[in-house]
Amino acid sequence: MANKYQERMKAVVEKFGTWYEDKKLLDDGVMTSRLYPYTSIFSPLQVNSVKIKNRLVMGPMGNISMAEETGRPNTKMIQYFTERAKGGVGLITSGLVPISHGIDPTVTEKGGLSYFPRIDASRTRFAGWRDIAERCHGYGAKFFIQLTPGLGRVGSPECLVNKFKLPVSASWNPNFYLPAIPCRPLSGRMAWKIIKNAGQASSDAKALLIDGVYLHGHEGYLLEQMTNTAFNRRTFGAFADWQRFGIELIKEIRRRVGKAYPIMYRIDLSLALNETYGERMNTVKTLRKFKNERTVEQTLEYMANLVRAGVDIFDVDLGCYDNWWLPHPPGFMPPGCYLEMSRIVKEYFEENKIRTNAGMDVPVVAVGKLGYPDLAEQALRDNQCDMVMLARPLLADAQWPNKVYAGRVEKICPCIGDQEGCINEFVDGGHPQCTVNPRTGHEDIYDGSELSVSVKIKSIAVVGGGPAGANAAMIAAHRGHKVTLFEKREEIGGMLIPGSRPAIKFDIHNYRAYMKTMLAETMNNRSLSVEYGREVDVSFLRAGHYNAVICATGTVQKRPPAKNIDAPHVVLAVDLLRDPSMIDAAENIVIVGGGSVGCETAYFLVHEKKKNVKIVEMLPEIMKGVCTSNRGFLIHYLEKMGVELLNCSMLKEVGDRHVLVEQNVSKTVPDPYNTWTPIVPENIENPFAGKIKEEFQSRTLQADLVVLSAGARPGDELYYACQAANVAPELYNIGDSFACGRLLEAVRAAYQVATVI
């Protein structure tokens, strides 16, 4: 049985690299409405004493920096959840709320403040939670609070500097961010204290009208560290039994809240570390300790024991921080990537006749890229799961449930999976937002009234039909302005057009389709016209006598200062993606630039076009600044396909069928294939980072084609020319022509500008 499960896990993980070869999976990722009406999605479900109106769950997205510094939920957080309740989802879950302040030093900031919401220790925090529950109830949604015993080894190691305390874990484990910092074992006394805290927090939640509690037991946080043999290597004491901490936690919660109150538990069926890294589990120091991970069979047995202790409902996924793309699936991952996990659990529960203490079947919630209505409906109809969890899709469009219920699927703004706003923002010091939805995380600022028709109707020219320009034009027209959008190409989308070429970028393709739908609707109902194939200049805009001009003219691609860089077989990555036929005669391809565009192009060339590819990158890190999940996926599967990554390397000369590269071959150069340790943000000093020594050697690489992805600069010439010529009373510069590469800022700027003109 164990071998059967292990083979299933291995097959699932390996398929993630080439899933797009399955046409059915590709079709699953299209926003269609073939199965309307969605009778399975919109059917009720009983969880213990609570009846949920439909089968949709808003997944937990950490509410980092959305509460006051004391941890009390404030208007930002209340409005954020209210917006999703208004959108029609049946069950809403909060992001993680620690119950280990004073025990796990990574969850509390210096001075006793926290970037997490809190429910412990002070009644002053209660009102915010009660407000959230009541607002959700007002729209017919139930609300569960997600409790976490702590972060442990995946918490910030800054506590060592700020509070002179080591992070904690189940055993002596390396910190995820800085492996040189050890995490000390949590004492038995402190573990029992966390268990007691869980009971108190749950009892408080029940008193505050919160409908259930939800335990954060996956992706390698402290609860999993205590309940997974990969991290818990204790040999004595109560918690040497790796199941005991979780079971005692549930028993204490059940004791405090009674028999009828719902308890939900999130778990990964497997860390899948051995399936991910194979032999590296023996050779990489920071991975070696984790070889003895909890098996699927052990996980299922543990889940059965959790049900006996009082759990009513599970959601289940794969992975942990050390293979971060698994628990945080980027846009490159297949639709419904973890339906196999929910199916395994349902089969196990059914075969073993496992029922809750309330005498009910145990509902299993499917997670992982299920924001495609037909796929979600089919999964429920096929009994692969009992509920469908949507996290990022509800950040992209809070009205997803209402639109699906009404059959308006084409009007859903789809998640694009870039994780720029929902994960990277709070990693870099912000709070959860959304690249394609400028209101997400700002519902306290934008309540919808800013979209009302303008008192004074103006004539507006928008130059550039990329995401910034197209969105600005549509919003301004929605507000009653007379808008003309000028686009030099024959369709809107800008850099999203080449960006959606690789099969794994299907979510971008969905977003482009959504933009076209909304543009057509706006043109039919509002005063918006689009002129394609039109390049404009200052004199043209001045002659139009516009009240406002919005420049969204995109980027200018950079070329590195190498000899013969203008040779005919040197092309830009964005041009190649627009016209892949230029690679037909090429077998060996060198890509210059290891950012996201370079790596996505490499993935397209090696996986879909079967070319031999090498990437040359000047920096020590590949895809620096990109979400850890997204870069991890690409680097991992590029390596599997034999793509050589040359970091700390520079292109010096382009030859006829080769390039000359200077490569730093010092042993101090970081491993470019390292996906198990993240890049630490630049504003956090790493005292253990060794200096990279220089030991350059010349290398000649075969290259039938040289592809440049060496960055870009803002194409802001038109804006500054318009500014100098005073072409209009109001002048704006947004999108890539203001700052390159941040789609989140482009879409947000479009919204901000178009709602104030």
C-alpha cells in the first residue's frame, strides 16, 4: 500500500513539469461555462452543526499587516472579508492567526507588536473579529478562523538579532531562510501551553460568533513540524510520538467548544521532498535531515486519528517551504493540481468507514488552481471532493461565485498566478493584494463609489493598449468620459501577448480573453473607441484638444554591450515569443538574461520546442525578485530538462554560430539550481553570506540563435515630450513607461488615474 501511494506521489510531482502535453488538462484551464447551471457547486453542505450554503470555500491568504499592530482586526481587514462574503462564497477562512505569542519568537515583533492578526491575551482584539463574523453572516457566508501554533523554522530569523532568541522547532532544525541559524526544540511545557492556548482561542472564537476553527497543519509550519517525522526527531517525552501534539490540540479544542462546533484541519498528504529532490536528499546538508518524512500511509492514519479526536473536515495539498511551489502553486502549475490528493483521502475514508463524532461523512476540500468553473463543478460531480477552495481566484474577483451562479463566466477576472501581489507583497513588507484587481486589500479605500459617473465629462486620449492603458481607458469610459485608445499593434495586451505564448502561461491567456471581453462590452455601452495600428506623436495629440492624455507606452528592450550584439541571429525574447517561427532552423540557443522572461522563454524552448538551451545571467541569483514559488518551479523543471544556468556570467562576444562568455567559476558562486533555500530580501542583512570571489574563465557556447532578455527601460519619451509641449491640461504616465516589470503597479495606476480624472 505504501509503495502504491509513493508511486502515485512520484507520478504527480513529475508530471507537473510537462502537464500541458495533456490536452484535457489544457482544456480544464479555460474559463468556459459548458456545465452551467452549476448544480453541484451551489448545493448546501452540513459540517457538524453548521450548514454552508454552497460548496465554495475562500482559502486562507495570510492577512499580514491587515490588522492594527496590536493584532486587532481593523477596517481594512473587515472590508476585505466583507467584499468576499458579498461575492457569494459559502465559507470564508481567515489567514493564519498565531496562538504562540511569547513561545514562538518569530510571530511577535520587537515591542510586542505583530504583523499577524491576534485573538489571544486581550479582549480589545475581540470586537474586530465579531465585526468580521457579523458582516459575513449578513451576506449568508460562514466564517472560520485559522489558528496556527506558530511558524517555527519557517519564521523570520530576525528574532535572533531583535530579541536574542533562537527560533523554535520540533527538534534541532535549520531555519528555512538562513540555514546557518539553528532552531531549538520546543520544550514539552511550551507545547502544552500552546495546546491550552488553542482551546482558549477556539472558545473565544465561538463566543465571537465565528462559525468554526481551522488548524494550520500543512506546508511545514510549527504544527506540521511537531507532527511530521521529517522535522520531529524527538526520542523522549510526550511528543516523541509525532501524532500526539496534533491529537491533543484537537482534543483540547473539542473540550472547550463542545461537540457541535466545527473543527477544520489543513494538511499536506506528503511533503513530497523525496519525490522532488531525489538523491539531493542525501547530498544537500539542509535537506538531509528531512529524509524521513511522513509517508502518505502515515498521513492517512493520522487523519483518521484526528477525526476520532474531533476534526470534522479537511483540506489537503502537497509540499512545504523547501519545495515552495507545491503548497503555493504558481500560474505554471496545472489546473486542479491536487484533485488526486482529495480523491485519495476520500477513498481512504470511504473504504475504512471513517465518520466524524457527529456521525457524518468527513468532507474533503480540494485545493490548488480550481478557479475554472467547469473544472470545479466536474470535480464535485465526480466525487473527487466535497468542497472547492478558492483563494487567489477570490482576490482576483470577489464576485466569482455570483458570476458563476448567474452563468456570467466570461465576466470573471481570472487569477494569473504570478503571486506578485498575494505573496510577494507581504514577503517584501506589504499586505495581500492582487495584480489584476486593484481593489483587493484596499477595500477600505475603494468602496466602489469612485467608479460613479464623473460630474464633468472629459475627452481623454490613452496611448498604449497594454494592461495599464486598456484598463485606464475602460474605467474612464465607464465613468462617462469620451475616451480614445491608441494602440500601435493590432490587438490590446501589450507584453501580455508574448507573455502568454508558453503553454504554462495559460492563465495569462485567460486574462487577455477577459480584457477583450470587457473592452468589447465597454465599447458597446460607453463612449470608448480604439484605433489599432496607430502610433501617435505630440503634434497629433495637441491637435486632438484632449482634456487629458494618459501615456502607457511600455518599454524599450535593452541590449548588453557585447561585441556583434546586432548580428542577424540575435533576437529579443519578446519578439521570439510573438513569432516562434524564427527558431525553426536553430538547434542550440543561448538566452542572455536569467530573469522571469528569460527563464519562461527557456522553458518554452526546451519543453515545447525541444531545443538545447543555456541561460547566461550576470547576477549571482537566477530570477531575483520573483516570487520564491514561481522561480522554484521554473528552475527545478529547467534543470530536469538539462538547461545549463550560468550565473555570475557575462556575454562578451557574439560569433557566427557561437558566443563567447566570461564565467565566474569560483566555488563561492551560489548554486543556481538551489530551490530549497530562498533569496533573502536585500533589506535583511545576512551575516552568514560569504563574499563571492572572482575567478573568471572564458567559455565558448554553441549558439545558432542568441535570445536577449537583458531587461528593459521605461519607454517614456512620448510622456516627457508631451509634458514639455503642454499637450493637455492633465497628463499622466502609467505602466511600464513609468516603471518596468510590475503588472500589479500598472493595473493599480490605471485604476487610480482613471477614477480621479
